[in-house]
Amino acid sequence: MEILDAINLRHSTRDYLTDAPSKATIEGLLSAATRAPCAFNRQAWRFTVILNRNLLDEISAGAKSYMTRTRPLELPETLYQKLADPDFHVFYRAPALIVISAAAQGPWIEADGALAAENLMLAAQAQGLGSCWIGLSQPFLATPEGRALAQLPKDENPVAPIAIGRPAQAVAPTPRQPVVARWIA
Ligand SMILES: Cc1cc2nc3c(=O)[nH]c(=O)nc-3n(C[C@H](O)[C@H](O)[C@H](O)COP(=O)(O)O)c2cc1C
């Protein structure tokens, strides 16, 4: 797939088939992620690939409980209602979660992780896979309980949890507003 097609067709997938991508496919996505630019070329991104169905369910439940109990982010009330819905799964029951974490601190460290995440999501799109950044799981993943479940080392901070899998249905890309740009000639 051409890069511009991948960019234009990518959208957040919220309905997945149950089979997980192969190890080789996921390794290809991780390799694409590390081709992203990063400040000072520090390459401090680390990846945790979670394929265990029960563990994904456990992290989803933990994230929902933590979010509704502590309300750590200013979110629309409708999102907190969704998080309280017993049927809602924060990862949309995706068969794989890739948590991109930062093994360093310093300027632009979160930007590094976000760039790696976009590379990963575009590489997924190019291979017919769907993806979705699951920000709703981030606050929980940063807690001692979330870290323990995701086996995140103490010196790593979760930056981008990305659900990955085969889309259950074809979905049109999410529309965009017209470009707002100021041109200075
Ligand atoms: C930092 C960040 C956090 C996000 N968190 C969530 C999330 O928790 N759940 C979700 O369904 N989508 C999440 N998204 C996906 C956005 O809702 C989505 O990218 C946006 O609506 C644009 O749609 P598109 O990705 O289909 O183009 C997140 C995206 C970003 C960049």
C-alpha cells in the first residue's frame, strides 16, 4: 500500500476479529515504529506486546474501575458513563495490545512515543490491520497495579497503548474538518 493511502485510510478501529496478528507481523510493526524520528535520537521507546485474552480483560476492568473511581482526566461526562457500562471493553476486545513506553525522561519524550505510535498504526493499516490508541487505559497503566499487570519496569512510563487486530468490518475513514492554515509568503 502506498504511504498516502495508508495515511488517508487509517481510522480508529473499535470492532475486532478474535485472531491475533502473527509474531512476525507484530515484529514488523515494532520495527516500523522505531523508524520514527525522536529527539536527540534517544530511541527510548520500549514495547510491551500483550496477547493474553484474560490479561487484556483484566487490564480493561482495572482501567474502567480506576477511571470511574478517581476521574484522573477531565473527560466529557458521557465518557465516564461509558466507562461505568459493564459491557464496555476499553480495548474493544482487540486480540493484541502494544503498550509503547518511554524508558527515559526529558524534553519531547511523549512526542517520541506518539511518533512511534503513528508509524505503528500506519504500518498496521498498510497490512490490513486495524488499530486504536486507547488513552482511557493510560492512567491505569501508570499505577502500580496497572504496571504490575503489564509488567512495565519502574523506569518506564506508558505513553501510547495501541490496540491492534483485524477489523471486524470495513469502516470509512473518520471525516476531517477543512484544513486551517495560515500561509506567510
Ligand atoms: C492520545 C489519544 C488517545 C485516544 N484515546 C482513545 C480511547 O481511549 N478510546 C478510543 O476509542 N479512541 C481513542 N482515541 C482515538 C481517537 O478518538 C481518534 O483518533 C479520533 O476520534 C479521530 O478518529 P480516527 O482515528 O478514526 O481518524 C485516542 C486518540 C489519541 C490520539
